Amino acid sequence: MTTVPAPRPAAGTVETAIRTRRSTIRLTEPAPSPDELLDLLAAAATAPDHGQLRPWRLIAIRGDARAGLGEAAAEAAPTADLAERVAAKHLRAPLMLAIVFQPRKHPTIPRWEQLAATSAMATTLLLLLDTRGWGGVWFGGPYPDAPQVRKHLAIGDGEQLLGYLYVGTPVPGDGPRPRPAADVRSKLTWLDDIAL
Ligand SMILES: Cc1cc2nc3c(=O)[nH]c(=O)nc-3n(C[C@H](O)[C@H](O)[C@H](O)COP(=O)(O)O)c2cc1C
């Protein structure tokens, strides 16, 4: 006979947080303080991670440093018009968190598992931020592989920039966006001998 485990007390809260989280694109001041960010990062670092390698690091970019990074990224743009828009993208949130993947050489833990662990940490951090009332969105760029960006952020040879979490306060009045239900029936198949 199989039994269903009793839900832990916080289970409903966690499920609600997951089901109601949305990426927030329009962001304004303030952003989480350095202390709060460290606290949330410690929580996010509990995400599944084979061998607890923590093969990642974050760079927090705020204030005028955003414009400095924006200028570096703009240098990679093919046209002046695009360069201007790329630079402006770096000012759309008060805080940018560069997600830097640091794959480790390991005899049994392949690169893909380390990338998955890094993604798990980043999505957990987004969820935690959302739960605290902060807004955030993960964007892959601009130009994460551009030499100008890599140099500006001192991304090492073995490292990969996985874009940025843009973080701040949701613009007042935007309100929560309802999420359309996902039909995942075609995403799940079973291999078993029980007739459903
Ligand atoms: C690694 C990663 C990179 C992403 N990069 C972009 C991007 O560059 N531009 C974009 O519009 N959405 C990007 N997204 C998707 C958004 O972060 C977001 O998930 C999407 O807009 C759906 O919104 P939701 O999170 O509220 O469901 C990216 C997501 C991930 C996981």
C-alpha cells in the first residue's frame, strides 16, 4: 500500500509562490540591500546542486556601474542606433545581477549538471525575490559573449556569463499579471504497467 506524505506546513505557501510568480520587466528603485541580497542568495544556494560545487558567482551592478557596463556592451552593437538602445537596457532596473557560470573539472559531475544547478539557483533566487515583493526578470543579455562585456566584468577564460537578473521594485500600478494555465499533458509520458 502506498501512502501520501503529509504536506509540510509551508508547502501551500511555496506552491502559491511558484504559481503566482511572474517576471517583472518594468522596475524602479529601490532594490534589495546588500544584506538582504546575501540572505536571499544563501537561501537560493540550497537549490539542488550535485556535489555542492556551487559552480557560479554573481556580480551585483548598481548605480553608475550600470551605465559603465552599458557603454561596454554598446561597443559590441553593429549600429549606432542599436548601441544607444543596448546602453539604455542597462538602466532599466536599479540592480543587475550578472550570473557567471564557473564549470568545475570533476571526475563524475558533468558540465551539464553544473549548468542545471546554476539555473536552479538563479530561478530559486528569482522566486525568493518575488516572494519578498521585489520584481525581477532573467534576460540573457545584452551581448553576454562580447569581448567588451567579458572584459568589463572580468569574466574568466573558463567562465560563461549567463545574462542578468534585473531586479528592483515593480512599477506601482502595473499589478499582477495572471498566468495562463499551461497544458502539460503532452509533456508527460509514463513507462509502467498500470492502466491509467
Ligand atoms: C536563461 C534565460 C534567459 C532569458 N532571456 C530572455 C531574453 O533575453 N529576453 C526575453 O524576452 N526573455 C528572456 N527570458 C524569459 C523571461 O525571463 C521570462 O521567463 C519570460 O518573459 C516569461 O515570463 P514569466 O517568467 O513571468 O513566465 C529568459 C529566461 C531564461 C531562463
